[in-house]
Amino acid sequence: MTNKKTLILAQVLIALMMAGLMTGIFGFLHLGPSPDFFAEWGKSFLMAFPIAFILSLGVGPLAFRLARLIMG
């Protein structure tokens, strides 16, 4: 079993990466390579990261439970 601090750090890192990638990809698809892209990406990321982190606290354990059920 992984210790609690490592799990929380992993969830922070996963939320950072997912929020950054998702807002970056969809922001680029929406705006294209425009001068406003990075400013808008930053705003979107600042909104998305805390939401992604809080959701990961609930979804992460659920995903592990489902994986254990599926794998037997």
C-alpha cells in the first residue's frame, strides 16, 4: 500500500498534467495559434486545476476499486 502523502502528491501531479493538457488542447482547437491563446489557456488552467484535483480525490479511489473488481 502506498502511503497517504505519496497518493496525494500523485493526485496533485495527475490533476496538474490533465488540467494543463486538456485546457491546452481544447483551447488551441478553439482559438488556434492566436496571440490570445496563452492568456486564455492560463485562465482556463487556473479554473480547471482545482476542480480536477478535487474530483481526483473521489474518482481516484473509485477507479482503483473498479480496477480491482475487474481484475479479480
